[in-house]
Amino acid sequence: MDDLAVSLADTLRAAREARDLSANALATRSGVSRAMIAKIERGETQPTAVLLGKLAAALGMTLSSLIARAEATTSRLRRAADQPVWTDPETGYRRRAVSPDAGGPLELVEVELPAGAVVSYPAELYTYKHQQIWVLSGQLRFREGDVDHDLGPGDCLQMGPPEPSSFINPATETCRYLVIISKRPG
């Protein structure tokens, strides 16, 4: 496992402990088994995007903030060479944390979704967040509950109320898109 994966394991455990949650409690909240949580926290397995998404949501965090905490940066500038990239071992989905981790109100995340890949997240991941998706290249089908949004280069979608969702690349080429995340107004 690389340095980011090891740091991610430590960050996940620290976030769980900071919320005074047992592994059992996190398993109940996230729907991820206690055994899998233990393996992730010990650095014995590389978690998928879906697993990390479920765990982050159960901890009240975005996937981006979990990864940014693992990077432990607080600068207002994040050079391209220093932007952490995480690749889902199951789908090949690549996620680049573009934004500096200086506590700003927005997060920018660049995603590369391989041809034919599908990455799904539970509604809980979106509870406290407002998101927009801007397609840079390729084709993206964003399934929001029972509604499909077919997006091409330049298209921008503002996500609706929290629902289970899937990012689907129906094409034969990689899709690149930017996700813009902010906290939902209370």
C-alpha cells in the first residue's frame, strides 16, 4: 500500500475515535462490516470508492475531506503536483483533490471515470452537501434516484435533494468531470 493508503487508514480510525464511535457503531451507521472496517484501519486492504463514500458519510464527512485530512495539508495553495490522487482498486475511478485543504467553503474534485465503470453512493453521502457536476470530456450518465441525466462535455448539473446515486460511463472512452461541493444551507 502507498503512503496515502496508510495515512487514509490512520485518518479513518482517528475520525471514528474523535466521534467516540466503536467499529460496531460505524458499521451500523455505514452498512460496512466491522471486519472490513478493521481491515481498512489496519491498512490490510485498499478500500473502494463505494466503501470510502459510505464510511465518510457515516462520519459526517465528504470523501474529499477524508482524503484531504489523510494528506494533512493546510495551505491555501495546492500545486497540481501536490494534489492527492486516489484510484479505486475495483473500478479504476481516479479522484484528484484539486482544492487546498484550508477550510474554504468549496471543494473541487476532478474525476476520471473509465469506460463502462459505475460508482454508486448512498443518499447519506449527500445529506449535508450541495454538489454540481461539470463534464470536461467524454460522456457521463448520472443516475439520481430513478432519474438518469445524460451529460456531455460542457454540461453542468446541479444535484437535487439527497438520493442514492450512480456515476456511470456508458461510453468507450474515459470521462473527465469536475465535482464542486459546498455545504448545504442549514
